[in-house]
Amino acid sequence: MSVQLDAEGRLRHLLTTEGLPRDLLTRILDTAESFSGVLGKSVKKVPLLRGRTIINLFFEPSTRTRTTFELAAQRLSADVLNLDVATSSTSKGESLLDMLHNLEAMQCDAFVVRHADSGAAELIARHVAPGVAVINAGDGRHAHPTQALLDAFTIRRVKGPLEPLTIAIVGDILHSRVARSQLHVLRTLGAGELRLIAPRTLLPRHCEQFGARLFEDMESGLAGADVIIMLRLQRERMSGALLPSESEYFKRYGLTEERLQHAAAEAIVMHPGPVNRGVELDPRVADGPRSVILQQVTNGIAIRMAVMAMILGGYNEPAIASASDEEESG
């Protein structure tokens, strides 16, 4: 049994999308849908995690992910602590696991972890006390499960069922934990056709395991695509990646209004952020009518609420709706 599932197949941790069954992924998306309704109310809080404590442990910089995790926990009425890792005792030589055990002794219920090392979240999950959950907010080049889930959720909300869709992922796939997690989710949820578009030097080996078609030519890869997911050029993870320059990359793989014409008429454009304007996306596309980038950010709150509710809160939709209505009327 995977460390992230309990004996009944329920989420105990969320570390990767790999191996998660379709019914569980669908249940996460459906749960997020119910929270989207709550977030549209004047009172956005529900009491599901009242009395619970969630600690954000971000060993890498983050704006969207850390903030939306914090908002999601607060809207579930949890107490949230954002640990400043740069000034924590790890900077004085304390080991990661010693720090975690000290935080556990303060009666926390979950760690949300971002770390530069692949596998860090699973290491932590294997050493936390029983009943303490770990949610991976991105580890090295390995996984970013909530980003992949919010992307699938956004696609489903805007385009409907994934089965008929052609989805193209463009850019630095080799170094992208987002792309790796997306491929697992999209394949499991039955997306019609997956395409990977990148220079040969930025395509990982064995992409065929995902049933994806590979393209080095941008226009050919975009032809008829319903969804275009642009990836950030991972400057900090690219040692030895044979790229001429950012401007040359944009000439071949940047998404412009002209290139967008090769896609389906109602195609949407996505990006996990932060966007390098003029490198991955022309600003006119990033801010244009096909872009759903800001919707992705909003949907990240609902997905992260769903994950925390399912792991920690004994989620059920009617209770959430009625609790929210009571607080709003009160």
C-alpha cells in the first residue's frame, strides 16, 4: 500500500499523483467543486478544521502556492503557521527530522512542504507521527500534485469532460515537477490525446509511458489542440540543458497570437506561474481572452481546501453547505 493511502484507500498524505486511482482523483475534483460554491458566498469560511493546526514548511520561494495553501486552511477554520525556514533552527545545524519532531510536539496536525530535493515530502511522511499528514507543495523535479489537480479542475470547469480533449504541454518538461504530475493526472482521468512540445534537450526519456505524442515543432504540436499548458522555463534547474538563449527559445517555443491560431478555435491557455513574459508567453496571450491563468490561481484555493478536508476533516458536502449558510446568516 502506498504511504499516502490508508488501508481503505483514503488519502492519508498527498505526495504525488502517480498511482492515485481515477475514482479518488475525481472525488478530489468533485470536492473542490463544492468548495467553489462556498467561496462564492459572502462568508467564505467553514468550520471543518476548527481546532486543527497546519504548518507551511517552504524551503523554496513561493507566492501562489504558499498563499493559496494558507488561504485554504484559514477558510477551513484551521490555525496556520508559516515557518520562516531561513531563520529556523535548521540554519543552525538542526536536522530536518529533528525540526519536524519538535513541531509535532507542539501538536500540529499537518505539514505542507515545499523542498528543493526530490523525495523530501515522502521522507517526511515516512517519519511523522501517526495522525500527522504531509502534503507535498513541490519537491525538486519530482512532483507538484496540487498544481496538477487544480489544472485538471480548471480544464474540467472550462472545457467539460477531459475524454474528448487534446491537451498540449509545452516547454521545459525535463525539469518540470508540474508536467510530471500533470501527465499522471491527465492520463488517469482519460484525456483524449496528450502532446509534449519541447526542444529535444528538454524532453525526458521514456515520455512514451504516458501515451503522449512528442513534437519538436511548435506549430505541428499545437494543431487542433483544445488546451495549451505552457511551462515556466526552469532557470534554476537547468544546468547543462543545451539551450541557445531565452530570446531564441521564445522564437521557437513562445506562445504568440499567431501560433495560437493553429490550435482549436476555443482553445484555452494555461500556465502554472510565475510567467516569464516574452520567454514562454507573449503578454498579449497571457492577458488575452483565451488565458485562464488567473482562474487557475482561484481554483488552487478550492483544490487545496478539498485535499485538506479529505485528509483531515471527514468531509461531507451537505455539512459544509449548511455550516457556511449558518455562518453567513449569523
